[in-house]
Amino acid sequence: MTRSSTKDRELFLVEQAAKLMGKTWTIGPDRECPDFFVTEGTQQFGLEVSELFTGRQTPAGSAMKRQESKTQKAVNTLRRKYEAISNTPLSVKLVGNISADNLARVVPWLVAEDLSSKPILHRVIVDEDNGLRVHATRALRADWFCVNNRVGWVDRNPLQLITEAVEKKSRKLPRYRATAGPDIRLLLVADRTNNSGKLMLNEKPQFGPARISGRVFYVVS
């Protein structure tokens, strides 16, 4: 069975959280309820993974995260179009007005700069009178993104959001325990790369186990 991108994302988050917390976790086969079965020394437990997002929440999830994903898909499309013409890895940062008309100009701009003939780390800035600036650097690997999605305010008081996430998952504890045993833990992740995940728990420890209503969970940001 092909692993889904969601499951790949969850596995990545678990692995990174274990490193941040100094844990040695052996992650078992994929599950759905809870997400993973983890072995730590002589202990075994079920681990559910959930991401936290700031901003307006809808029944479909984070409105900000959906917009970020839509923008990144558009940027990824530009990268594929450029690489189909010039198979040259670039680091590209888009800043400003990312309207469809502006995005349509990006690939022709970059092709005209002929970065394939330039040395690694050669950098150009395209800044025409349209509200969009493009920073492009010839690189060893491709990395294209919109800076607008990564520069924003940090929510430094997310306790209510954390509590709501824990209580929501707590309602599924009987299902988790039926498939993975009595020890069930929750990993809550705030990915501060993008604005939708800019949350910071100022209370110490920022990393490590905590408890709400006697249930173990981890918060990593």
C-alpha cells in the first residue's frame, strides 16, 4: 500500500519531536487509530499526532493553512514550469503581490536571467513596478516559497488552543485504547515555518511531557 503524504508528514513530525526531546523512539507500523505505535525502552504506547494552527478555524480546519497551501501549490507549479525549461535548481523567494498576473511573469523573468550559466550562489532580484519582488539564487537544491506566508505575529498564549485540542482528542480515547492498549499519548505540533503555525508556549518546559486531566501529551513548536 502506498503511504499517503499525510502519513509521511506525521512520521516526520514524530521523528523530529523525538530528536528535540532527546527521546529514542522505535516507531512501529502505520496505524489509523491512533497514528503510531511507539516503543521507548521497555515502554510501549500509542501515539496520536495533531498539528495546532492559529487564526480562524472552520469545520474544514485552519483557514490560514488552506490559503498557505494554495499559495505554495501555485509556487510549486512555477518551479516545475521553470525546471522544464532550465533544469537548474534555484532558491526562489517571492515577496509581495502574488496575483495570477504577477505569477505568470515569474518564469519568463527567471529564464531571461540565464541563471544556468551563472555560478552557484549567484543571486538576482527582479523588482518591477507590479508589487512583486523575486529573489532568486542558483543553488544546490530547489527551494521555492512565498515569504508572505512566513513573516507574521507569534501567538504567545496558546493554552486555550492546546486545551481544546487535548479535549477533542480525549473523546477518542476509548477507540485508541481498544487498538493500542491503555497507554495513549498525544503529540501536538506547531510548525512555526509558516504563519499558521506561529505559536509559542512561553511556560517552561517548552518541550517535554505535560498533563491535562491525567493524560500525557507533548507540545513541540
